[in-house]
Amino acid sequence: MEIRKVLILFFLIMTTYAFSQTSQYMHDHNVTEVEVEGTGSDRNAAVRDAQRNAIATAVGTYLTSEQEMQNYMTVRDQILSKSEGFIRSYSVVNQLRERDGSWTVTIKAAVAKDMVLSDLEALGILLSQLGNPSILVFYAPRGVPYDQRFTEQAINQINQYFTTHRYSVYDLDQLNAMIEADLMMKQASIGEDVDMAQILAKQLKTDIYVTVSLILEEVGHGVKKAKATARIFNASTAQLLGVQNGYSDEIMGNVTAFDASIDQAVKKLMPPMMNQVKGFWREQLDKGRRFVLLFSKLPPGRQTRAAMIQVLQSEAREVKRISNEQFEVWLTIPIDDYFMRIGDDIQDRIYQGIDFDYSNRGDRVDIFPLE
């Protein structure tokens, strides 16, 4: 009986210990945990050095090119000086006082990823990591009420806002010219409830597309106001990422009051819209850089598709099947390294021993057998 009590007590102690080792941030997507070492003339200095090293380690996970590292190094001290804001919490794992009186401390730190990514965004690293993503802004689908002339004014303002923040956009006149030049798109544009933004986004292979509708209202006695609505979509999947609205104040005046109300509505719309877009890309960056793989002349059969997923997942952070020939992958390694690692499996398991090659078109990669 005594032995049983001892065993039960031991089990409870070990269970409590194991539970205590479970991190409170385990399921927190906005926190990354690192274990690092720091040194200093005293214990406090060693802890501060370890905190700086924790931030540098967290930032380093997002730097994949020499240029990005150089950009980071130019403002490194500015980023590291904000250690108190970056680090949510930390615990000392180990500490040692050296013979010369200096200290070496090992800490486990929880670093706020949103702050890390914000600083990387300021350096232009976020955009370069994602291959300088592009945004298409267009009218809402037919069947959604809006004033076309004033909506065009709003779209141009939104494009200017994105351009100022270094995002790549498509000029509205260029998009309208594309529709006029393409007979199928021109015919589709006449139909009801046709989302030309989605069609154009697929044609241009943009990363995000936004549909905009702008409603103007005359309140009475010369008072006017505007409401701008933007729907943000993942261009690859047409998944709705969010809906944002901007409302102007009531402005008194003639036609110029409409212009002023549009400016104000768009100005209020853009901050939450930018947060939505940046939130999506930060999530993508956290998963790795996104690529769409397009395979040609795949052998038929369900086994090929199953083998494909297995091969692609072996070195990717995440894999999604778009169609039988198209797959989305998120990588934390360069695309050439990815194919170097899985190339033999693609040749042997997918193309059944036939050599293959690939053509990298930015975030779209064509893979084809060499027959």
C-alpha cells in the first residue's frame, strides 16, 4: 500500500512538472518562443543581452536574403532598443557567474511577432519576402448599387494610397482597356452579377483583389455624405478576407461637396483596409512565402495525386490543392532549395523516372517533364 502511495505521489509530481513546462503561448499565433544566451558584467546586463539576442533570433527567422540582412543591420540598434515592447515575458533557464565576475544567462523568451513583422514591414522586407505582391482594385460586381463616376474617383485614390505604401497596383484605365481588348471579358462585363475584379485578378495573377462601391447621399438642405465599401479577397482562392467601410461626415456644398465627402470616406476606409491586407500578408509570411505550382503532363490516377501531396509536404510549411495540376505551397526556404530537396521524389514518384524541369515566374512555378 505504501509503495502504491509513493507511486501515485510520484505520478502527481511528474504530471505537475510536465504541465508547468507547457508554455502559455503554445497556441498564441502572435508569439514566438526562443531560448537564447546572454553575457554581461553583472546578472542584469547578461539578461538584457539575452533579451536583445532573443529579438535578433526572432527577426532572423524572417530574413532569407543577404539584402534583407543588410537592411536589417542598418537599423538593428533601433529595433533592439525596444526590447521591453518586443518581449512579452521571459524566464531564466540557467545562469552562471564566471571566474572573472561576468555572468552568462540563458533565458526562454516570448517575442511578439506582430511587432517584429511591423518593423520588417517598415524596412520593406515584408514585401520582398512575399515577392512584391500586387493588388488589383476594381468596381464591385454588377448588381451591387454604386455611383460609377464617383467610385472611379475612389478607386484611383485607393490605388494612390497603396502606391504610396510601396504596393504594386494596376491602373484603372489599364484594366478597362484589357476588358475592351478581350472579347470574352467584354461580353462577360455585360452580364448581371459578374465579378470582373475576380476575372481580371486571375488573368493578371495578382495576390489580392479589392472591389469598391461608393454610395453618395444628399441628406437635404445642400448637405451631402458618402459611404465607401471595400471587399478584400485572396486572388488565388477568391476567399473573402474582410469587408471595410468608410463614412464621411455630412458636408454642405454643391458638387465639390461630393468630392470632399469621397476623399473623407476613402481616408477613413484605408487604415482598417490596410490592416486587413497587412494581416493577411503577415500570416502568409509567418507560414513562409507562398508559391503556386503548376504541373504539366501528370500521369493519370488517384495514386499520383496522393503521392504529389506527400512529396510536396515533405519540405513545405503548408500545402493546398487548387486543382489536379495546381498546388499552393508555403516555403521557408528558397524555391531552388525546395526543388533540390524534393527533385528526386518528383522524378521517381510523380513523373515515374522521367527527368523534369521548372520555370520560376515569381510566385508561379511551371513544372514539366523533359520528354
